[in-house]
Amino acid sequence: MKGDGVPLLRVQGLTKRFGGVCALRGLTLFLREGETVGMIGPNGSGKSTFVNVLSGELRPDAGAAEFRGKALPLGQPHQIVRMGIARTFQHIRLYEAETVWENVRVPALAHYRRLGLRSPDEVVEAALADVGLLQKAALRAGQLTLYEKRLLEIAMRLATRPQLLMLDEPAAGLNAEEIRQLLAFLKALRRRLTLFIIEHTMRVVVELADRVVVLSSGEKIAEDTPQAILVNEEVIRVYLGGVNVNREGS
Amino acid sequence: MVPIAVAVISNGLTIGLIYSLAAAGVTILYGSIWMPNASNGQFFALGGIFFWLGIRLLGVGRSAYPALALGTLLLAAGVALLLEAALFRRFYDRADRNYIYFILTLGLAQVMSGFFSVTVGPISDAYAVPQVVPGILMVAGSPVPYARIVVLAFACLAVVSLVVWLRMHRIGLALRALFQDRDGAALRGVDVHKVFRLAYLLGTLICVMAGILYVVAFPMDLTTGWSVAVTTFAIMIVGGPGSVLGSMVIALIFGFLQAVVSLLANPVLAQFAYLIAMLVVLVCRPEGLFTR
Amino acid sequence: MSPGGPIHTLKGRLAQLARSVGAIFVAVVTVGVMLILSWNPYTAFVLSVTLVFAIWASGMNLLAGYTGQLPLMFGGIAGLAAYLLLYLTETCRWPYWLALPMALTGAGMAGVLLGLPSLRLRGFYFTLSSLVVQLALTLFFVVAIPFTGGDIGRTVQVQPRLFGVSLQGRYLTYTALAILLSLTVFLSRLVRSHWGTFFRAIRDDDVLAGALGINVTLYKVVAFAIGSTVAGIGGVLYMYTVGFISPRSYDVLLSLTIWLMVGFGGRATILGPIVGAILLSPLPYLLQSVYLLRDIIYGTLVILTMLFLPEGIVGRLQRRERAESRTIQPDLSVATSMRKA
């Protein structure tokens, strides 16, 4: 299942400038189906910009991207979602005043026909069951804990039946126990989807990723297995020097 | 040819400098408090109308004009402080306050405009101030009223003092710090709310001052408030809400544009140009031309 | 809309039935009162104006309440439809069945075209660009004298005729009433459909909506088109009610007044704007001396609304109702009702 050679996403020479700052410099990346790829790097290195460009939020100044051989409709978020790429945001974005059920119903309504289903409710129920929030379906989203909110966000993406799911710092703000639960959940999830995870919590990256890409100032400075990245001199110098690498324990 | 040029220059410069002041007022309010002030035109009108009222009703003589101006400013300051306490203070910490302030000040503009129609409208519908200094100076074959020169001089002085003050004085610097980064400024011990109140007072009084200068040079009517509001907003948007100096430059350009258009065609067309410029900038480069 | 899923308890069903019957009863009584009032020409006039504002407010509610945009160019679009219809019927001498759809389509398209560039703008910047468009439209009405007759205004010469009946006086009132009723039914259907869900999703967070696969631009454009057409319908009705048209009738103050009714009565509710229109529009006509103070009164109301009633009267009542009902709603009803055969 891992890296069986089918290229899913090809990104070539992606460049994005904001005024005087170059957030992405000619980034080139390949994702194969079934992989779990992690992306790490210091703040401001371009990680979120990368996801924003891939998801259509931003238009790149140069470069191209292909999904399953088809050109990605850059700058059109809803079309990219329809192709099978979904992403979450670094800061929680939910319809806080609506119920958990309603939150997932929104994307379900938008996609159930395309998926050949007769009712959006099937999609909602399946997605909520997947993340384990079915019992809380009638609660307002604003009443959930941080961890549950993250799960809800993922459930909403699952309702679009993506092939590639990009998670932007899913473990941010979670305590050790919640991270453990998140890891268990994601380990199950990665058997069904290709995952791309941006993270600062090294434990998540190390336990989940087959491959890690390291970004610094908009450029890729390393790409290797998590074990190799941890001992990479330049990576340590640029990023890991200050990060607490906690692989064991709570 | 030359007389026309002189007329254009004298008109353009005068209007441009007055617009500079009004635009600076609006930009300061938006840049520091994040308040798009749709009522700035009505405060402009307030300055002109109160000044005119002082002359018309109280019979204030030429020599007392400066005192009258001061009195007008003090009155306007009182109104501004009242409004700040009643309407604006409560929203200082809200994230969406720019939208709220915009609607609030639109309502306020409506109230003020209605107030003027009802109170001053019946007395007269044009407000012109008798010449500050009688007589005309002939410049290269074109007549320039001394009154106009006086206004030009004062406007110049006001603009320069404002720029200098913003860059030198402690409070001016605090305002600029707020412009750049509100949270950082708060961390460095700047009492944010107090500076907001000051910014509102300053921004409003600058508009009032501009109105006083305007009515001394040109006749004003009840629509002036609205057209000035449109123009100053256009200037702020095109110049960029982050730069007082930038808005002043654009204001001068607009002033000259208006002088030229008024000479050649219907002055209303100048308004069209401002609106189109504003729309184009909003769509293509919302941060304005001068914001870094 | 509903907090969990379909309501299956008997008590819930009865409550729903009672609410529908109550609503129908109120509607019948209201219509009856209106029919009686329209017999007197003066009250018919005030009633017509109120109905027009109710139509306008409902249209703006779609844009402001459901898609989260404040279109200050609403008045200008209404004026565009009115001027266009007047031009087509009086200057070009087109028959009504042709001129009317033309004018309304024109208004709808103009609304979309003029609103399109600002679709990417958020919050205040969108409002500002909308204001700019409104000001440009008013200016255009003043300046394009061969088309509009300029700032002086024009009286309406040709009255609309439907099935041989000249739509004047109380017949105009009946027409306005019929239009309002159909519009209300249409809007409440729309809001309950998936369109309404997407509109609200876009209103609350359009970036999130896009990331979930919703074509935000498309829905905004559709909302704009519908809203602009409704603006046009109101504009045309208003012109015939008053019998006179001028650029000042369709200026920014009109947009603000309509917004005021929406904000006052309740955004994002179907009845709210209608309540707002009923409460606010007869004001200047019922008290002649008050007419002079119109600007001051409406301006003050705008300020008060912004300060105290962010959700409007109907909105606040609904919020209290929803808060109460949530404590009754059991958690399990969702899971059990989701049992599929």
C-alpha cells in the first residue's frame, strides 16, 4: 500500500511572493498514493503558504501542480476539493453556532450527488462515525473540546470523500493523552487515504510519516525518512535545535 | 494660456491642500482606530457652516476671524468628544469594528445632514464668507483674490505642521506606532484607548479646520458635505489607508484634477473620476498605492 | 436550521402543526386588513409604499442576511430598473409584456456585473465598493438627461395595464400584495433548500465554505442576481405608486433605509424584514411634520440599530426561542432516527 508507485500529486517549481517576501521558492514535490508525508520547518518557512496554494486559496506566481496526471485548477478551491484534495486550517474553522451534525451536513450536501448517494444523511452519519462524534451530533460545535473540534474538522473533510487529506498542525494545542488518541486515529485513517501533515509536534511526524519534507525560507532543504531527518545536520541547525523531540512517554 | 494656468494652479493648489487636510483626518482615523468615518464630510460642513453662522448671526468682523475659527473648533471638539463617548468608545476592542463604525458614521452623517437642512437651510442655502482680505493680486495677467492667498498660506501651514507633528511629537509618534502595530504598541506601554480618543479628536478637528478654510475661499452648500466625504474616501482608498503622506499626495493630484475638470467641463465629472479610481483600486490593489 | 434531525416525537409534530396553522391565520388576517385599508386612496398609497419597502427589504435580506454582504447599491439598481422601464414604455413605446421582463433582467444583470468585481472583497471593503457603485449610479441618473430627464425628475405618463385593468390606486396595492406574498413563499422555500444552507455557510465563513467544496462565487452571483431583480421589482412598483421619478428617489439614503428595515426587523429571518418595513416605512407619511425630520429620524434609527439590536427584533425573539428549545431536545433522538431500514 505504501508508495506503490502511483504518483498522486506532482508539484513543480511552485513560487509565491507577498510584496517583498518570497514565501515559496521553486518548490518541487511528489506524493505517491497511500503515503503519509510530513512537512516541518520553522515558522514562516512557507508551510501554510504551500497548502494554501495547493488548496486554491492562493494563486502561485510560478510553477505547476498535477493531481493524477491532471492539471490542478489553481485558485479554485471548490474545484480542487471536487478533484479529491481536502485541507484543514491551522486555526480551527467551524460553524460554531451550528450543531455538529449541521457542520458535516454542509459538505455532505455539496457532494453526495457526485458520490452517487441518495441522501446527504448517509454521508454525515458515516463521517461522524468515522471520527467517533456520532453521540455528540446534536451539540453545538462551539461546545466541543479542542480535540473534538479537530475531529469534527476532519469529519467535515471526510464528507467530501477526499483521496488526499492535508492537515495543517492537527496536534497544536492538544495535551499528551489527546495526541496519543489522535495518533491512533490517524494511523487508522492513513490506510484509506493519502495524508499530508504539517506539524511542529515531532512525535506525530515521526510515528506517522513515511517521508518528511523540511522547509526553510520557502525552500526544501531536506527530504528523507523521519529517522534520517532527525539526525540531519542542516535540519537540526535550522529547526530542530530548539524543538523538543519526544518520541516516548506521555 | 498663462492666465488659465494660473487659475488652475491657484484653484488646484487651494483645493488640493484643503483636501489634503480632510483626507489626512480620515486616514488618521482609519489607520489608527480602524474607523472608516463616513461623517467626515459633515464635520467638514460643520466647520464651514458654524464659521459662516458666526459671521452672519453674530456679526463677527474680519479681525475676529481667527477667534471665530478657534471658537468653531472648540465647539466641534465638544461635539466630537460627546460622540466618542456615546457611540464609538464601546467598540474599540471588537474585531469587526470597521464595518460597525462605517454604518454608525453613515447614520451620523445622515443625522447631521438632516440637522443642517432643518436648522440652517431655511436661513440660506449657500454659505459664502465675505472676503477676508479685500482686493486682487494680478499674477501673470490672471486675477487672484488676496483672500485666496491667505487661505493658501494657512492651508500650507496646517499641512506642514501636521506632518511635522506626526513625526516629532510624542503623541504623534504614538499614533504612528498604533498605525503600524496595535498590539506591539500596547505592549510598549501605550494607553491604547486614550490614544484612540485623541486620534478621533484630532482626525475630526482636522476635517473641521479644512471646512473653515474651504468656506473662506469658496462658497459652500448643503451638498458639499457629501461630495467632500466621497472625495476624501476616494483619496484615502487610492493613497492607501496606511499612509497619511500618501493620501496628501493623492489629495493634491485630485485637487488639480478637479480644478482642470471644473474649467473644461461639468465639475460633476470629476466626481465620476474619483469613484472610478476608487473602484479600480479597491478591486485591483485594495491596500492602496502607497502602503508598504 | 433544525438542531439535530427530523422531529419524530408526537409533541414536536403537534407544535409544528400549531405553528403552521398560527402562521396561516396571521397571514389571512393581515391580508384581510390590507384589503380593507386599500379602499381609501390615501391609505392605499401608504399601504403600497409599505408593501414596496417590504419587498425591497426581503430582497436585501437575501443579500445582507443570508450571504453576509451589505449591498449599498441596492437603491441604484432599483432606480435602474425603473428608469429602464420608463424609457422602454414611454420613449420606445414597447408593450408592457415585453418591457417589464427586459427592465427586470437588465436590473438583475447590472447588479451582477456591478457586484462581480467586489465579490472577492470582504466586510468593510465590499460595503465601500458597493457604496461607490451606488454613488456612481446616482451620478449617472443625474447626468444622463436624455435617458432619465436629469435631476428634475419626470412624471409617469403611461400606467401599466394588466388584462385591460389599469393598475392604479388599489389595484396597484393588490398587485404589490400579490408580489410580496409570492416573494415570501419563494424566499422561504429557497432558504429551507440546500441553497439556503450554502448561503448561510458562505455568510458565516466563506473561506471554510470554499474549502468544503462549495462554489462560493456561483452562489454569491446567484444571490446577487435574485437580490438585484427584487430591487428592480420594487423600483418599478415604487415608481408607479408615487407617479414620479427622480435620481434622488433611488440614492444611497434609500439603500440605507432599506437596510435599516432589515436590520431593525431582523436579518436572516423571513418575517423580519417585513416587520421592519411595516414598522418604519409609514412613518414619514403618517406624520407630515415629521417628514422634514426624515433624515434625522432614520439616521438616528440606523445608529440605534447598530448599537443595540444587532440581530433585529424578530432575530432576538427567535434566538430566545431556540435557546429554550435546545434544553428540551434529547441527544438520543438523532441516533435513533438515523436507523435506516
